[in-house]
Amino acid sequence: MDNNYNMNQYGSFDSSYAQPQLTLNRYIARTYAWMFLGLMVTFLLAWALAATGAVFYLFAIPSITIILLVAEIAVVLLFSARLHKQSVGVSRVLFLVYSLLNGLVFSVYFVLFEVANLIAIFGLTALFFGAFALYGRFTKTDLSRLWPLLIGGLIFLVVAAILSMFINMTALERIICMVGIVIFLCFTAYDNQKIKANYQYFYHDAALLQKASIYSAMELYLDFINLFLYLLRFLGKAKN
């Protein structure tokens, strides 16, 4: 985040964030509450679309996959680029809109995989995510040193995804999945350590503190979702 934000640009905010008794643990709890809300919106919408059969009508729309991809990218870019200008309410709405869009995309997985299999992978994701989140929360090690490794890993995953559209990458699928799992586990620890840093830096600025909380919730949401997808690719069993 830009440290030179003009505080006069911000809109209304929840005054409870300005209360002196807002401890680090309460701040983290609020951040995680937004992350969990986003996950709930995504998975409940995905399940509902699959259970009602609406997913088949949705993906019968021409170019719907490209439309959803462009919409998700647009929301993320808007969320990030205008974070210092938009109100807290707009930040929250954009986060929930992204969760809804992801729910539309995820409805396909409820068609391709058994619900029991998805629940098992979700539970495993939560277990791994929780362990690395706790590590990031309590470790004394400066995890910012992981940044070059994380960026390098993301570049590898993006390049692999692009190449897979043109050549058969089946032989490397398990390696790619393992790299993805490791990268997003490290991101989980890294982003959790950032929550503490944001709290300490923005503690006396209620508006920025809220925005930092929503931004962190989005980062944790993306860490969880991507970890889930790579675990699903690695361990999931598609329906016959």
C-alpha cells in the first residue's frame, strides 16, 4: 500500500474500528470473518447452481467462460487500483461481487466431482491453510524474504497454465500441482504475517485499517481458493 495516502479522500467507516480496545486478535478475527463470508458465498452459490441444474443453463451461454474470467480480473484490478480512493463500503461490495463470480465458476466442480470428494478436499485445504496461517501469525521469522520465491512460483504457474493450452502437459501435472500447493501455502503464511504489520501501521487510522482488513481478507480468500484448486487437481477424483 502507498504510505502517502491522503486521508481526506476516504468515505465513511465503521467507528468501532477506531475504538482503542480493538486488539490485534479482534482485528484478525474481523479480517477472517470477511474471508469466511466470501468462501461461504462462493461455495453455497456453486452448490445451489449445481443442485438446481442452473449451471447447465449458465454454461450454455456462448463464451461464458471468457466473460467470467474477464469479469473476475476486472473486479480484482478495480479493487486493488482504487483501494485508497473508494469507500470501505465499495471495497466490501467488490469483495462480495468477486466471491459471487467465483461461485458461478465453481459450480462446474460440483458437476465434475462428487460432493463428498469436494468436502474432503475442502477439509484438507482448511487443515493445511490453518497450520500455515498460525505459523505466519506467530513466527518471528521475517517472511518478506519469501517474496522473490513467491513471485517466481506464480510466474511458473502462469507460464505452465498458458503452455497447457497449446501442448500436452499431463506428464508434468503432478509436479505443477505440488508447486502450486507449496506456493500458496507459503502465501498463506506470508499474508497472515502482513495482517499483523498492517494492524501496527494503520492502528491510528480507522478508515485505512478497515480497508487493510478487507484487502487482507481478499488475499486470504485467494490463498484458500487457489490452494483448494491445486489440491483438487492433485487428489480429486472426477465422476465417471
